[in-house]
Amino acid sequence: MAEMTPRERLLTAARRGVPDRVPRDIPFEGGLVPAIRAAIARERQDCDPGKLNLTEYFRCDPRWVGPDPERRPTDFSRYFDGPGVEWDHWGRGRKWDDTRHYAEYLYPLKDVETVAGFAEYPWPDLLEDHRYEGMADRVRAYHQEGFAVLGGPSEFFEIAWQLRSMERLMEDMLLNPELARACLDPILERNVRFARECARAGVDILYLGDDVAMQNGLMMSVETWREYLGPAMKAVIDAAREIKPDILVWYHSDGKITDLVPDLIRVGLDILNPVQPECVDAAFLKQTYGDRLAFWAGLGVQSVLPFGTPDEVREHVRLMIEVLGANGGYIVGPSHMLERDVSYENVKAMVQAIDDFGSYA
């Protein structure tokens, strides 16, 4: 088989086809645990670990785009007591640890008791045109370099609970639906706009996701998901596909998501991430839904990657490619960020195994 560009490779797999080799995505959320980054830099004889391009080093096939920056960032300090709190453009408050890999969450809307209180909140300016002015140029540049592009609003439920708190939002969804809607609807409105702009910019894959599952099952009943989250997800997907009918839809949820998969397919899902091996049966998912879904990730960051030997990591990669990559439809990678408990030796073993076992030639 002729060698494909990263875009051809990833989109072929995302459409459940067989590319030249299994595409890869190794997430590191803009950085990497400093010890691993420094080890990579030493091996490459790079004197400045901070300038190491990890996306290129790992030879990741996708690229990602987001909105343009705020022009006048909102000061959310009035919602938080004490020093050391950071927030994003939603106002989600965090106190980070010293490596910026774990955070304590602080909730600016936790004590709101009225619909009017939600209406008065300074929601981000994601309805404004200027947030999307540069997106099409970034997508076009990646396409010219041969890369597929993901973009999208990502979270919905997670934004809501990180503003309201998990306890209050769950309580609202069960007992105070007006308050639940008052929190969720402004997020949905902005997510719909973001999705439309991604489609208009030429994004290949719409990026959505909410952690709605625990290790042993869903955080909420399927009925509650269908009442609040399912219709919102469908609205976002429909908005994008009104503009770009062939846009693919990627969805992330950690945990045991199996019971929700039929509903995700019904609202328009194409690609399921991360197929967390500690929680779900990858073989069952592939056998049952592989004719309708592609699968993305699958390597265990709670098990083999941090606690296995390099040989065990290698065998784990081989097995996941064999199971999820059978007849295509698979993008390989860790099921979450590489954290401090993953050794550099295991990172190297993972990358080498992807090289060794990922070819369809």
C-alpha cells in the first residue's frame, strides 16, 4: 500500500477504513511530565526541553484548532476567595499543584439559587464573530501540510458541573430542572455556535466530550442523559452538519461508557474515545459496533503504561491494535494524558510498538 499523508491516514481510519498504518495520537495537553520531556530532550541532544515539539516527536497524525483568544478577558476574582486561583474563559476556578497536572476545582455558580442569578453571570464571548476570525486560516494551513484537523466545543456537562459543582448540578437535574436549564442552556448556545464555526472553517472532525461514566458504570441514568445531554449533543452535531454534512464526530468519555454507546450512535457519533481498557471490553465494542464506529486510543494509563514492564507495554500495544485495529477503524494511543507515573522506558516501548505492529502493508 502506498504511504498516505497523515490526513488521508487518519480520515480513512475514522471512516472505518484500512489505511497504510494505524494512525496515532499521544495526548500530552500542551506539555508533558517534566522528567519525560527532559529525557526525550537528552536523547535527542536538545539543550532546551521547553522547545521540544512533542507532536512532531511522537509523529501524531491529527492536529487541533480552537477559537481565537478573548479580546477583553473577564476578571472572575470576585467569585473566589484567597490567592492562587486561576480560571479559564468560562470562569472555572482551579488551584494547581506544582506540576500543573492536578487541580482543586472552585465553583463560581455553586451558591446561585435563581434563574436570574445564572442570567447575570458573565458567560464567555463565544457568540462573538471575533473568536473565530483566524480559525479557517489555521485549518487551511494544517490541510496544506497534510494533516487532518479536529476542533469543537468539547465539554458540555463538564463545563456545567465545573461551574455549578457536581453535587448541585446533579441535584438540579433531578429536582430543579429550571435551574439545570439555566446553567446548561448558555453553554449549549455557545457550543452550537462554536460547532457551526468549526464546520465553516473546514474542520474534518468535530471534537466533543464529557466524562459521564465512572469505572463501573454511568454517572447518571440513561434517562437523565437522554433528557439533558443527548438532545444537547444532537443539537451541536446537527448545527455542524447543516454547514458541513460530511464532518465526522468524535466523542470522549472516560469510564465504563458501554451502556450509552447505542444512544451516542443515534445522535450522530462516528468515533469513540478513549475505550478505556480498565473499564470497557474493547473486543465487545469492536465486534458489536465496529460497523458503525471507529475507535480512538485504548492504551491503559491506569494499568499497563504506568505499572507494566516495557515488554508488557509492547504486548499491550500489539493486542489493542489486533483487537481494535482489525480491518481498520482505529487510531492508537493512550487513553488519557501521560502522567508522572509513566516511565520514559515505557513511553519508548509504546512508540516503538506502534511502529512495529501498526502497519497494514
